[in-house]
Amino acid sequence: DQQVKQNSPSLSVQEGRISILNCDYTNSMFDYFLWYKKYPAEGPTFLISISSIKDKNEDGRFTVFLNKSAKHLSLHIVPSQPGDSAVYFCAAPFYGGSQGNLIFGKGTKLSVKP
Amino acid sequence: DTGVSQNPRHKITKRGQNVTFRCDPISEHNRLYWYRQTLGQGPEFLTYFQNEAQLEKSRLLSDRFSAERPKGSFSTLEIQRTEQGDSAMYLCASSLGRGAYGYTFGSGTRLTVV
């Protein structure tokens, strides 16, 4: 049972345009969500997070939107730059065990073309 | 402190051999996590430590896997009698507390079992 789903394996956008990466989740108990960016041969890098009590969080070119009723969140990158080309993972903390660990989606590979 | 350090970066081993990986977390982080990532998948949780105590283990962590974190500092992950299915990127991450602002990941150890 995949609790965090990223249904688009890849996305290609033109430099300067908006990139929108989507994520769906099934567990309404998640109390925050995170986005990570991963370049080849490197570990994931934390990008931005959002608490479940908010519906929007913005950090520079990156904005995350949360729609709790739809159990959906999205990451907007405006304007997109070639250096944004990477795999983006959506993640949420799992508390089914002890103190929690992160559950990741399968990722979306973003390609920003000059 | 330059972040989370993992060694080695790459390991090629023959099936049936034992391998050990090391992770040095950010010094002030009390939590340390091991994840595994295979092609086309997001990172999957293996185990986590709070200080020196191993608090949670995933079902993915078979009896051939063992992890330690002596004195709550660095951690080792050992795989005994490696199998081809163990080939993956093994990622270590650390956080201060629950990591609501994100874990810091290392660059990973790429294991290839031939």
C-alpha cells in the first residue's frame, strides 16, 4: 500500500515557465509534508515543507500547495531554470511504528530545457 | 561540519560476501536513519536510531542486515551473505528531533552484487 504517490514519472518544461509537480496521499493523519530534490549520484536534498494546518508555503521560486480534502499537494517552481532539472520526491512522516520515519513517493524527473 | 558523510561511495561485491557501510551524521543530530533506494523508486526506510538506541526496523531489514550506532555517533550497516537483490543505493540521513524541517542525507553508497 503506497501511502504517498507521485503518478507522473517525468515532466519536461521550458526554461522560464512554471513547473508543477503533483503528489497524492492516502493517510489523513500525516501532519506535514516535505519535498526533496535529488541530482544523480547525490543524496536527496530537502527543498520545502508544509504543515497540514496550512494550505500554502512559499520559499523563493518554490511554492507548495496543500489540498487536504483532495489529499493532494503540489510543488510549483516559477520560473523554472535548467539547474532545477532533477528528480523530485514528495515525502510524509509515518507514525505507525515508534517515533516516525519518512515515506517517499517514487519521484518525478523534471527536465527544464533552455 | 560538512554534512552527512558515507563511505564507501561505491562497493562491488560477489554474491555471498559480507559488506559494511559507514555513516557519519551531522554531529549535533541525535537521529540517524538508513534508507535504501532502487531504480525508479523513492528511498525506502530500513531502520533508525535515536542516539545509540535502534528504535525501529522495517520489514525490509531481513536477518542478514544489521545496523549499529555505538556511542550515538557514527553508524554502520552490515549485510551478510549478499544477494543480487541487495544491489541498491544505501542512503544515510540524520536529523535533530523529528526532522520536520527535513532530514540531511548523505550521498549514499552504491552497492552492486555480482
